[in-house]
Amino acid sequence: MSDVTAVKQLVSKYNALRQEIKKVIVGQDEVVEQVLLAIFSGGHALLIGVPGLAKTLLVNTVAEALGLKFKRIQFTPDLMPSDILGSEILDQNREFKFIKGPIFANIILADEINRTPPKTQAALLEAMQERAVTVAGHHYKLDLPYFVLATQNPIEQEGTYPLPEAQLDRFMFAINLEYPSFSEEVEVVKQTTAGEIQKVNALFTAQEIIDFQQLIRRIPVADNVVEYAVTLVGKTRPNSSTATDMVKNYIDWGAGPRASQNLILAAKSHAALHGKFSPDIEDVQKAAIGILRHRIIKNYKAEAEDLSIEEIIKSLY
């Protein structure tokens, strides 16, 4: 099959996938799109939102519709690395046997990731980066495709362990979930208080998703689009010659090179999922906020003036 035919097939399957997810998830169109962009780009996503916005339901529904194995890990202050990776036990023959932990699935929902200590966060970090884990000196490969979709509650920060910048940078997207509109909330209440349960059909196989990820990586990108993405990321760095006055006044740290790589990958995905055979500057801009949101650190002046990261990013287009 040619790449052109494959892109057309991807668009068709993507549209069917969106409809399947809509059976269960009301609204949240932009959130769903960014989660799927991360998945088809082969990246991880961090979902940030207050309790009750269906973050867990969303991830579970996406996993079902993609036909992937799904595991949920509830992160707590007493969670140990072995609780997520697995551990070795002595069996009845007095030989060590490895019992796999919940991290051995295709989609991992790391619920309230900032509630667990750095040691356990670091164990997840290796899995995210290497697609493998090391337990008792043995190396175990994880099944592909492999995604971590983590959630974080922006309120109740007492007793939490904020994710270090290095780990935040491992997430391709940081996605903010907002409250639903009035009409969406009415629809949610109707759906969830009735007896009928919607069945979500699996539309993909694991191999199909891997094939589509490879297809997206093969999509060509014009030099001017790559240069635009790198320039955009460069503008977020206060010490850069291209930094705007807003960045110099309100930003402590800008985004690193991984942001540029992720911007181009996400732009390729956005283009392919919308039937284009090469991304343009508009595709880069569509992905920019989700890619840059968690990689830019505001200073106290921005906090004092209640200036959002999103406003700063939009000023750079």
C-alpha cells in the first residue's frame, strides 16, 4: 500500500474512532484530538484537570476504541517502584519468578502522578523513555505500542511531589481539561444516570497503530515549516536573540530541543489525521500550546499579573 493510500485510510479510521469515542465522552473534542495526536505520534500525555471531568473514563474509552490493553495505576504516597514494575518471588521450586506489574500494558493511566514520591516517578520515567524496565538486574521489554497517559489535579497541592522538569519534558502533550458547557453537562447527566451502557467497539489492532506511527514519521516536512517550529521554540527562551519582550519579562526558562522535535511530530500527525500529505505552519500552531505549556516556566511577575502560559505562547505565533 502506498503512503498516500495509507494516509487516506488513516483519515477514515480516525473519523470512525472519533465517533466511537463520542458514544461515551460528551464534548472535550480538543482534548480527545490532542490525546490521539500524542498516540499516533508515539508520545505520552499529561491530563490536567479538577476531579470529576472524566479523565479516567476518557483514557479507558480511548484504549477500548483503539483495541489496546489498558491498566490504571492509582498513585499514592506509599506506592513503591515494585508496585508498578513487578517483582521477583520464590516459586514452589525455590526458583525466582518475575511477576509482572501493571506497567505491562499498552496504555497506562497514571492517576494523580504527582501524589507519589520521586523514586516511583523515576521508575515510570524509565518505562516512558526506554519502553523497557529493569527489575533485579533483568531487562524486560514492554509491549508496543506503549503510552503513558497521566493525570494531575491542579488543586490540593499539599502533600504532593511536583513532577521535576526533566520528567515533565518526557510528556509530549500537557492537556488542560475545562469544565463542560451547560448543554454538555446536561447531556453528561442524562447519559450517566440512565440504565443504558454504551458499547465501545475496537477499531484498530496494536500492529495497525504501530504501522500508522511509522507512516507519520515518513511524512515529508518542508524546511520552512521545520525552521518555523524551531524558531517558535527558540522564542520561548528569555536569553535567546529572538525572544520577545513578553518572554524576557515573564519567563524564567524556555523550552528545550525536545519541544522542537515534538512540535514537528505533532504537526505531521495533525496533517495526516486531517488528510494532508505534508504539514504546514498552521499544523505547527495547532499543536503548539499542548507541546509548550509544560515546558515553559513563568516568573513571579507573570504570576502576580495573572498572565497565563497560553497567552504568552499565542503571542509568539
